[in-house]
Amino acid sequence: MSLWQKLTGREPKDPTRYPDSGAKHTLLLGGAGPNADIVRASRKHVVVADLRRAPGVTLLANLEDPFPFKDATFDEVFSLEFLEHIPHPDLPRVLKECRRVLAKGGRWLSGCPDMEVLASWFGLQCECVDGWQADPKCAKCGGRARISPSRWLKSVFGNQEDYGDARRGDTHKNGLWFGRVKELLEEAGFAEVKRVDAGVYYARFKADTKVVVEANRG
Ligand SMILES: [Zn+2]
């Protein structure tokens, strides 16, 4: 049992889902979601930063601003479903902040909707898709559709929930794909940028619409 479970009595959704990175101090960005427990269960020490007040958030901060940490505080910066919520003009600076708070050799890992896939699925939307499965007998798409129109809209533009602070935190403000993330990371000074298997961090089928990227602080 992890210290987090002992203190909170909460069970992670799936304690085996994320491989242990070996990190001693992890910064979880935009952690006010269900994956915070899974990250905690597979890491030694996690600071959870989010704009939104929620169970498990240890640091309330607008991450569009400079991060409230000293240089080289963490050896891992982890995020899922975070990058697409940062306005696109601000992302280069946010990535520089990620690198600044990482120690030498530290690891950056992030997953977000893959706009390359979602763009290619624009013509593969159909109401018949239930979960991720099209109706093989559908008269409209002949079973070829990959995504429902509502899920396509949410994947591209976010759920657009207002967290009560009028920032509409769940609106997507950026569209990303591997080539773009790689370019931005390298401009921010990161090295060894590579795509990793999204299936490790996302449920089956959902993983097909996600891009997960890992990089080294250098
Ligand atoms: Zn159909």
C-alpha cells in the first residue's frame, strides 16, 4: 500500500497502469482528474498542480503563469490532457518553464489529443458509433466510421465546462500532434524527443486518438 493510500484511504483506479519512471520528485500538471491517483500510485513523491480546486490538488496555480518553483526542483514533469488547455501562443513559454523546473537529465512526459488523427477522422464521423465501434450494418457509413460526432467535437474543442472561475478551463486552446510537440520541445531546449505507446497511459480505443511524447531535459 502506498503512503498516499494509507493517508487518504483512496484506491487508485489501476495501480499497475503507469510504469514507474524511477522519479523521486514528480510534478503533475493539470492533475485535477482521475489520473492523479494512478500517477501517485506509481511515483514516490508527486506535487499536483492545477487551476481547479479538486481532491488531490496540492498546489492551486494557473500554469499559464510562471511556475512557482525554483530551478531544477523535479526529476519528472508529467501531464495527461494538459497541453491542449494552454493557449497556443503561450505553450513555448510553458515548455521552457517545464524545462527550468526539471533537474539535469530529468524526464518530461505528456499525452494529449492527436490532431493529426482527429483531422484524418473528420470524414469518419457517424452517429452509429457506439463507444468506438461503428454499426457494420449502418446505411450511412457502411461500418467505416471511427468516431461519433459528439466525441469528435469534444476531442478537438474540449468539454467546455466552466470550473466557476470564468476561465472555461476545459476548453481546448491548442491543437497538437507529434511533429508539432517535438518541434516545440526542441525549441525549448529538450533532447531525445520520442513518441511512446499511448496505450500505456490511455484506455483501449481512446489511445488511438492520443499522442504521448517523452523528452529529456538534457
Ligand atoms: Zn455509421
